[in-house]
Amino acid sequence: MSARSSALTMSSSRARVRCQILMFCLLRVIAAVNVLALVGVCVFLLWHGLPALSWEFLTEPPRKMMTEGGIWPCILGTAILSLGALLLAFPMGVASAVYLHEYARRNAFARYVRLGVNNLAGVPSVVFGLFGLSFFVTFCGFGVSILSGVLTLAVLTLPVIIGTAEEALRSVPDTYREASLALGATKSQTIARVVLPCALPGMLTGAILGVARAAGETAAIMFTAAVFYTPKTPDSIFSAVMALPYHMYVLATAGTEIEKTRPLQYGTGLVLILLVLGMNLLAVILRDRLQRQR
């Protein structure tokens, strides 16, 4: 009986090893498909958009029905909208996450709030754009402006920042909180001086990823902040701006010389994807550096 049970055990062990190897191979194939898709998109944009890149393209406004010139107003508008959304959404998202994780009791209200945040994170950006149009542009009277676009993008990125900030707070060991409270610190002091510094790398990573998403949104800004063309730089928060994703959409769908603007379309797409990848890389580097310092 012992020899038979030993054989069965060895057979079961070999089956588990084969299943494990099969699953690892499947996961490697899935990861390789994702990497190859990203590389394919980047290579395609580099191949078609690199000839359009020049100092003039990056530093001058569009000219001659946007068939010549550059995309400087678009870069400036995208930076203003993204950074403005970050400045508004990050403090609100961190405060909401602190309340949900540190203060809110495990009751129905907290569950409903988390459910609403998770659902908002999956809402299409065009819905946020229509909300910004009806509320900020029309009801509040801000018009198509930087302020309307920043507020809309802040609402769009807020669920992402709340989710990542709460996960960062959840990753802080409870022993840190217990040690701080045992030394006589209050709960607010413990959160401000112990918990938040430990969770800061994850929070900043989520914030930068949220801004990277906001920088690539088209529907959310085309209703609230972006215009077809404006030759001047914004002089107040009530000025309309150009933005990279909306500019690329306009070049590809509007106008009478779409084929003539094709290199500019690819060049704009290349600059936009480099901007988003740069933000994602910055998030990874910042997170690793802060974790090493901690």
C-alpha cells in the first residue's frame, strides 16, 4: 500500500508541475502579446511621425489651415489641463481615501461610497465630457475654458486617485499605526506623520498615472476646454486652449486637406504617446526612489 500511495503521490506531483509550467507559459505568452502590441504601436508612430518632428514642429503654432507649422499651443494646453487636474484631484483623492480607510466604519455608507468610486472609474470619458458641458460650461457659466476642462478632468481622474491612494494606505502595516499610538500620538498625528509618508510612493504613482490618462483624453475636453484653433496663448483660466488629442482628432476628421496633414497627424500622435509614456516612466522612477529612501 505504501508503494502504491507513493506512486500516486509522485504522479499527482508531476501533474501539478506540468500544470504549473503550462500556466507560466500561458502567462508569458499573454505578457509578450501586450508588449508586442505596445512596441508595434510605437514603431508605427515612429515610422510615420518621426519625419514630421522638428524644432519648428514643437515650438510654432499651426499655419495655413493647420497644414503647416507646429503644435506648440497644443502641448501648452495639454500641460495646463493635466497639471491643473492633478492639483485639484490629488488632495481631494487623498483626503477621500484617508477618510474611507482610516475613519469610515465598515458600514453600508462606506460600501456604497466605494461602489460609486469603482463604478465612476469605469465610466466612459465622453460621459464626463457631457457632464462637464452641462454643469461647468452651461450651468456654472464658465464657458469653454481652461477652468471647465480642468474641473472635468479632475472629476474624471478622481476615482483612479482615490482607488490607488486607498490601496497605498492599505499596504501600510498596522504595526506602524499601533507603535505610533502606543508612543502617545493621536490618530491624526499618526496619519499625518507615519501613515501618509509611508503611503506617499503609491499615491504619487496613482496620481501620475491618472494625469497620464487625462492627458490623452479627447471627449472630456472637446466639450469643455478645447477649440478647433486659436492662435494666441491663454491669458486666464477662462481662455480656451488647444490640446494634443483633440488636435489630432481634428487633423484626421476635419478640413479639406486631410491627406496633406497626414504627417502632422502622426507627429502629433507620436508626441502624445511619448508624453504619456514619459509620465508613466516618471511614476515608476519616483515610486522606486521614494521606496528606497523609506
